[in-house]
Amino acid sequence: MEPENTFTLSEAERDDVAALAQELTRARPGLVDEREWLDRCRTLSCHLPARLQDRLRAFRHDPGPTGRLLLRNLPAADSVPATPREPDSVERRATLSASVLCALSMELGDVIAYRNEKQGALVQNVVPVPGREGQQSNAGSVPLEMHTENAFHPHRPDYVGLFCVRSDHDRAAGLRVASVRAVMDHLDAGTREMLRQPLFTTEPPPSFGRPDSGTKPHAVLTGDAEDPDIRVDFHATHTSDPWGRQAMEALAEAVRTVSEELVLEPADLVYVDNRVALHGRTAFVPRYDGQDRWLQRAFVHLDHRRSRAARAHHSRVLS
């Protein structure tokens, strides 16, 4: 029996999604960042297979104990170009993969981006970049620390979508996911309380060009005491408080204990609920031969209105 956090499309459903995505590849003006194309994408997303829509809406309502949803057997292009290798690579064309990613993401909310990251593109390529192997960023290939996406930002994504265009050569790059719902069972009351104090600051990642400095002091756990949201990046979140550091160490150990690893195959799409789940990646060895690991990423907000002051009118790009 398939796990609750995994959904595999039937062949008929896959064909229906492929037909919808193919229509989007032909929709004017053929650019995913343009309002006209996005309006068409929103309209067509209402015609995704009913069973798929139901599963996405159920995930939006409750991300479950793992905080992630893996969708399998989505359509993939018959031929895939060489994996990009330039810094800050994005996908502005309405390719099949970008169309699938955007159409499904619109069933969760509004696709958004950040002006200081990858030129504000709505669909971003996550690929290894020569010379950046050791970075704690989407361009690196060393182990990527577990983190809340854009933990430093006041308007973090609610969801992160990752569509696998191509796996790495050795199938070694594992997407790691850990839900705070599972973590809570491994934290004592004192640690939980310490993580709820505004003792922590978080620096922007290298992909943002490190604008300004870190955040104002914030808590790592917020909201309901038994079912909190989490905001942390184990590479970029720091505290000068000794008890705070001890709480962070306990949290990191708990995250390691409960984390799961997913090796994505082409045409897999995983959504991570960025409010309750952390994600990272294991190490892999890129070859820079045009066949390296290639994911396409999109960010989703449930409530587009809440970021209005950070966006130009009608724009989906946040400052």
C-alpha cells in the first residue's frame, strides 16, 4: 500500500497532465514569469485530474506527520537538454517541466520569487555549478545543512516544490526532509521552551548575495506549543546565548534522528511544507558533462495578500 505522503499518478492521469502541460507550452507568450501566461496556467490548473487535485488540497489542509508530499509518474519531456552549469540558472521558458511545476503549484497557492535570488525568476534551476562545490547553497554538492527555506526572510515560502528533471549519475544525492511534528517527541520541555525564545538570528544564503545582515532576533519554534512552526537554518542560524546553543544542538540531533532521505527520479515532484518541515541534501559528485542532477524549484505562498507591501502591483516577486 502506498504511503500517505506519496501519490503515484495512473497512466491515464499522467497523460491528462501531459496534455494540459503541452497546452501551456504553447500558451502566449511562452514565458512563465509573464502575467498572461500565469493567468492561463491558473485557469488550466483547475482541469488537473480530480484525484490529483484532491491530494494536493488535502496536503494544503494538513501536511501530515512528515510535512512533505511526493508525486510520482508525472510527465517528462522526450528529450532533455544538457544540465545548465552557469551560476544563478533559471527557467523562464514555458517548458514541459516548468509548466507541470507551475500548474500543480497553483493548486496550493500563488507561485512567488525573491528579487535578490536568481533574478526573481519563478522557476529556478537547482544544479551543481563548477567552483561552487563547497557552498551551502543550491549550487553546491557537499552535504546541504537542514534548513527552513529563506529562514531569514519575513515572508518565507509556505511550500517549496522540487521537480526532478534529471537525477545525479550515482543516485547519491538524497533530498533529506524532517518534520518538526516528529522532532517534538525528541525534545524535552526545557529545550522546547528555550527554542521559543527570541534568541536567534539567521543570515541570508549565498544565493541572495548576502544583502544587509542577518534577521532581527527570532524564535525557532512559534505558534502552538504542541504543533509549532519551525524557523531555522543549521548553517546560518546563530545565537550567543549558551542555553540557546545547547537547545540548537539538541534540535539538530533530533532532526538527524527523524529525517528521511528521498532519491528523486526524473518526473518526481516533491512539495515540502516550509512551515513545519526542514530539508537538506546529501553529498554527490558532479561531473559537469551535461548529465548532472537537475531540479527545478518553485516557491508557493498560501496568502498572496500578506506580502503585498513587499511586491510591486501585480508582481509575484518580493523584495
